[in-house]
Amino acid sequence: MVLLLAEEIFGPFDSVEDTVKTVNILELEGYSNTNITIFAHGKYADKLNDQTDVSVTSFDPESTQDQSFLEKIKKVFFNDIHETDDLYGHLLDRGLSEDQAKDYSNQVQSGKIVITAENEWKMGNDPTDDTIKMKEKVDHLYQ
């Protein structure tokens, strides 16, 4: 499912493999890796971080409570995973409505994976160009 908002939303996905495949397709379509964020439960965060070059925001309340302050600081400097206990707030910051943020937040907390991507910064997308361009859709993204 794709929603046209401030950012496009892809998913939810049930597996790391489907998520990685979708990230790769998005990058091939011209999305910059710096404009793609994966929202996932903490149990998937390390795998997603290892298999993609995009930002990963994870939610795992048990993980963040069990870590010492020093472990949390180490993760900031040596890991691209951003851990949060306010997934709902992060989704709102991405331009989702309150209902959408609540729905996707609940899905991620239950083990699903969601991708957001900033469409206006897509390579080849010139916001000052009013010409209509034809492009082929990738079936995997629009199921």
C-alpha cells in the first residue's frame, strides 16, 4: 500500500527479506538512501541495519530499559540504528495523520516493518519542472 503524504509509506512488511528488497527497488527508482527510513521492532533492527544503507528506527521497550547509559552512548556512535520509545511521535514527524501514525505504530510494535521515503528529494525529481514524465511502476511495490 502506498499513501501519498509528506512522505510515501511502504508496507507493512512481515519479513526482513521483503523490506530489504523494497529498499533496493526504491533506491533503483531514484530515492536517495538518506531519505529512506525503516521503522521496525527491535528484533529486526540489527539485520536491517546490516543489509541496507538506510536509516533504521527501532522500537523495543525491553531493549532500551535493559541498557546502561554507556551502552546507549556507544550505539549512537557505532550503530546507525535509532532506538525510540515514541514511535508514534516519529511517525507524526514524517507527516502521517494521527490515525495513520497510531495504526502504523501498532503494526510495528506487533512485529511488522514499515518504510517511509521522502518523494520530493527523489533523484531525477525536479520540483521546478512541470513536465509530465512517464515511468514504469514496479509491481512489487504496488501489490
